[in-house]
Amino acid sequence: MMDNFVFYSPTLFSFGDGEEKNTGKLVRRFGGTKVMLVYGGGSVKRNGAYDAVTASLLSEGISYTELSGVQANPRSGKVYEGIELARREGVDFLLAIGGGSVIDTAKAIAFGVPYQGDFWDFFCGKATFETTLPVGTVLTIAAAGSEGSDSCVITLEEGNLKWGCPKSDVIRPKFSVLDPRLTCSLPAYQTASGSVDMMAHICERYFTNTSDVELTDRLCQALLKTVIDAAPRAIADPGDYAARADLMWSGMLAHNNSCGVGRAQDWASHQIEHELSAFYDCAHGAGLAVVMPAWMEFVMEHDIMRFAKFAVEVFGCEMDFAHPERTAKAGIASLRAFFRSLGMPTTFAEIGAKEEDIPAMVAHRGEKPNGFPFGGFVKIGPSEMEAILRLSMKA
Amino acid sequence: MMDNFVFYSPTLFSFGDGEEKNTGKLVRRFGGTKVMLVYGGGSVKRNGAYDAVTASLLSEGISYTELSGVQANPRSGKVYEGIELARREGVDFLLAIGGGSVIDTAKAIAFGVPYQGDFWDFFCGKATFETTLPVGTVLTIAAAGSEGSDSCVITLEEGNLKWGCPKSDVIRPKFSVLDPRLTCSLPAYQTASGSVDMMAHICERYFTNTSDVELTDRLCQALLKTVIDAAPRAIADPGDYAARADLMWSGMLAHNNSCGVGRAQDWASHQIEHELSAFYDCAHGAGLAVVMPAWMEFVMEHDIMRFAKFAVEVFGCEMDFAHPERTAKAGIASLRAFFRSLGMPTTFAEIGAKEEDIPAMVAHRGEKPNGFPFGGFVKIGPSEMEAILRLSMKA
């Protein structure tokens, strides 16, 4: 039976070519008067996002300060720096220009500023969300879905802990500007990595033990098929607006939980990947491309028919009614082949991971409060995590 | 190319068995202190919704006044009555318990109360939405999607004008409680009629001239397949919670525009049906079951391949690659057969309509400001409207 749920996604999405020109109006609509821009390196200056956004703020008479240099797999140091800067400057609105790392950093600063203690308290359960500065985003990478999501992931430098904060509607952005044109300059590797990330966000919801979830199953399948169709087109022709638009809206829908309501979710692949990127600083999507098919092989026996459904409905595999496990396996093989076709790694070694680090990764996970077991579809303890990591070596 | 769009659906949805017990807390969360309950006849008292909601309000110390007697195809008289009552009692929150007619009435009262002039001014373009009293809903019929939508439809008694107000995010409900259990007592005819209504909401978006809308096409198909699967189960076994849950969430998604963003929409069938229900007071879904297949036959030639896609992807028809028009026709035939299988009328006579009234219906439509042409897929003028009505006589 479908679980009861609350779905509350009060983010305003302004989608399409040139929409970043409206950023200033949106900041004003949601009460911002003194903004902190948060961004990474120079790409937002090269692709025109920075110029369009700052011009739009100025034309509305909104002043701003800047926090730049956010890295992939964003780190706590930048969050502390941002909290201090925001307090000093009296910032009342956080505006992220970038992808998931930048948005997650802005979210963490936003709930860190009004909180008296250490912002990390929210990640380890010592504090719960009650208030936050408002956050807006101008998205430049279709991937993480943070532009519409109720969560963020930060790496605490002390201990190298890559953790997600508890989910809360309080931290959803007030608005997000999604202009597919801004993603046309992304390199193929980032486009591919982002596509894997959004597919993972859907798969983590798709593989469930909840029954009677046909509607959300179909929504998940619709999103997966769209990404499978659009990602190769965007890589073959980076300026393909239609493909970029499909990826951008899919990435948001993949993680605002519209396809995950009313069902138990899994998230084991994400948990395992967080150790990979904590150890090797690999792109999140690349780590997922390695872990997810291995996880699937490990857990497939738990529900052969769900994996067969995935194979048939997502990849168009022919159903082998006499041997559904063959269909299930064909689906996993199709997924791995698809990742390879995008130029993604699918083995441990390709992301620089080493077999001898496996016990340390498992132990590092174990240091997290309630670190084991994890996974809503199949419970993963230390030995299962190790087995999945070993499976991912030889795929 | 996909159109630019804004998607802003800030309604909180509380979904599942027993969720109406939280209504009082939700009213408080969204600032209500003095509520006006809006409902229809006795069904909300028989199915337990009224008792649960009022108990929940009282336990939060929230007082309420009542406006009952809202009819299907809701009329302006009840809106005027509600506006007067709300002002007299100092109501600051409208709480609708019922289906689309009740919710639409509550929405119209909510924007009518703070407005100095006639609430109908909003319908005929003399006023634009700036403010409204907050509205919450406890849904008891899965159909109209008003629980998540940005619009409402009221019939002005003087002139018998059944018009929709302009779409505006301002009038979306603050929260909607969706308990599928409350719909288990619905008669088969209302279940069927509601299912047709939600299918129409999707089809009005599906049939578009906008290109590059694969993602929203797939979302539309996912919703249509879900309704086609769930409606017969809910009719065969009214207490089938899974079927009721699928219908209830589909009805919301069908009309909060999540499957319609970035694409030109049609809405011709709705416009034509509004005349049918204005003339004969038929159930909206029943009128749509008559009009929609006739509209499809009339416009099919405009885009054979889109109708073939509808046939293949929604009804599983086999694609006739040599004769796509045969596939297109098979899809329309499947839709009509499906409506019949639900016990819906599919001809003009079955809803009590008369051939000799056709010119009067067309003329009545013409009295609406900008009444002709309408329809985003194919432009419908008076002669096309008449032709569609004539086609619907013999289906």
C-alpha cells in the first residue's frame, strides 16, 4: 500500500532561454535587498550567467557581495567563510549561480547564518531546521537537483565526512532560474556525470519494497527514458537546446521528490558513492556510474520482477517470461552499457580507486552516527558494502 | 522548441489515509484563525470528512462558520452569499470540503472578499488578481484538480455563463488534504465522470503544436495510463484503496500543470463542454466524454502522427507504419470504448442534448468576450464548433 506523504515544493521555477534576466525581479519578489552571490570558478563568467544576473540585480537596485571559489564536492571551509561574510555584510538573501555544489553551499550558509551554533550541528542531528535565510538559484549544471530539493550535501573537512543534511522543506529554494542555454558550454564529461546523477536520483526511488506505486513507477520511467534519450544528444551536439532543456527539467523533477512520494526509497548507492568521492574526490556522477550497477547486481535477487520491469519499461528489453532473471540482468547490462556510451567510468580503477582502500572506506562509513545498516530496498551492513565495492571493481 | 515557462505550485499536499485529522494544524500553519467551511450536501457528513475536519479545527481552538449547499456546476449566487457571510463574520481562511465545485466556490469567495467590486470582474477581465484570502481544501472527489490548480470555474446565473477565471498562482490553495479513503463512497457514475475529467485535463495539454516536448509527453502518457488502469478497478471495487489513491494523485497532477509546462495547450473540448453543462447541467466529465472523442475526430488530420503516438503510447495500439491514420483512428476508438466501459455517455442524446439547440449553444459561446476562435491545437470558430457538436451526436 502506498505510504502517506506530504509533498510541498514551494519553489518558483523560471525556465527557458534568457530567464536569468529576471533574477533581480525574483530576488525582490522574495524579499531580498542585500544579496550574497555564491559561485565557483570562472565558468559562470564565461557563459554569461554572472553578467546577466548582476546586471539584473543592479537594475532592481539590489546590492550584493560575493563568495566565489566553491569547489565540486563542496567543503565546510567555504560554508564557514560564507556564514561569516554574510553576517558581517548583513546579507538577507543567498543567490547561488552554478550547479549542485554551489547551491548546496548557499543552502548551508543560509541555515547557518541565523543559527547560533556550528552549522554542522544540523548534519549530525544536534539541531533541527526552523528558519533559514531565503535562497534563490540560477542553475548552470543539470545534475544534482538541488535547485528544487529539500536537502544538501557538504563535506566536513575535519574527518573528511561527506554527509547529507536531513531533508526539510524549510531549505528548498524560493526560486530557481533554469536556462538550458547556460548548460550548452558544459564539457561532455560533466554533462554525462550530471545525467548519471539524475538517473541515480530516480533509481534510488524506483527500487522500493512499497506496493501499489504504479503511478510514481511510471513517472520514474518517464524521467529515465527522457534522460537516456537526451544525454547522448547533448553530448553529440552541446548546443542542442531541446536536449539541454530535457536534461535540465528532468534533473529538477528527479530530485524534488515528485516521483518519490508515497514510497520507501533506497539511497544505498549514494551512501556508498559518498565514500568514493570523499576518498578520491571523483565527480559524484562518475562514482555513481561505478557503484550503481554493482549495487543492482548485488541486490537483484531480492526482487527479480522489479528489475525485469526496469529492463522492459526503461530500456525496452524483451521480457523473458520463462526466465525473468535474464531480463533483469539485461537491464543492468543496458544501464552499464549506457553509462559507458556516455564516456563514464564503470569500474573502480577508472576513478582511481584502489582495492586496498575498501576496508578503510567501510570503516569510515561506520564512523557516521547510525552509519550501518543503510538502504531502504535491501539493508546494507559493512560486509554488504564491502561486497558491492568489490563487485564494482570488475564490472 | 519548448516554450519558456514559470512553474509555481506552492500548495502543500497532505496525502493518505486519515490525513484530514491534521486539517486544524494546517489551517493554523497557514495563518487561519476564523474559518469558513464550504461544502455541498450531506455526503461530507456521511463519509466522515465533516466530523474529522471540525473536530480537528476545534482541537486547535479554531472557530468556524459554515456555507453549505454548493451544487455541481457551481453558481454565482452561492459565491455572493459566501462573500457576504465571510465579511460579516470576519473570516480569514476558506476551507473547502468537497470536490471541484466546492473548491472553486471557495476560491471565488476568497478573492471576492478583499475586492471592492463584483467578483465576476475577475472573470471578464475587469480586475486582476493581487490578493486573496487563503484557501485550504479537504478533497472528497478525485476529478477537477482544483485542489492544486491556479484556476476556478463558476456559472454566472444571469446569462447562464459558465466561465473559467484567468489562471493565476495567487489563487492556488495553501494546502490540500487528499485522503483516498474519503472517495471510496463515491457512486460509480461520479468516479467515472471524475476519471474522464482528469483524462481531459491531460489531453488538453497533450495535443499541442509545440515541438521538443518529449518529457511532458511522457508525463502525460504516464498519467493517462494510470487513470486507464485505476478507474475500472475503483468502479469494480469502490473500496480499492490503491486504485482510489492512484486516481486522487493523478487528478491533482493532471491539472496543477506539471505535465503541461513549456507547451501550447488546447482546451477546446473544455470550452465546448462548458456550453453543454450550461445548457443541460450535465456532469462535466459526462459532457467531456461526449465532446472529446468528437473533437479528436474533427482535428485528427491536423497531426496524424501525434494521434498515432497517443494510440500507441497510451492505449497500446499497434503502430501501422504504412497507414498511421488507421492507428490514429484506433486510438480515438479506444478512448471512446474506454469511456463506455466506465458507463459514461458518449453521444449527445445520452446527456439529454438536442440537435436543435446547437445553434443556440454556438451563439451563447459567441457572447463571451473573445469567444471565438478558441483552441490551441486547431482554431475553432463557430462553424467548427457546430461541426464538432454534430459529430458528437452520432458517435
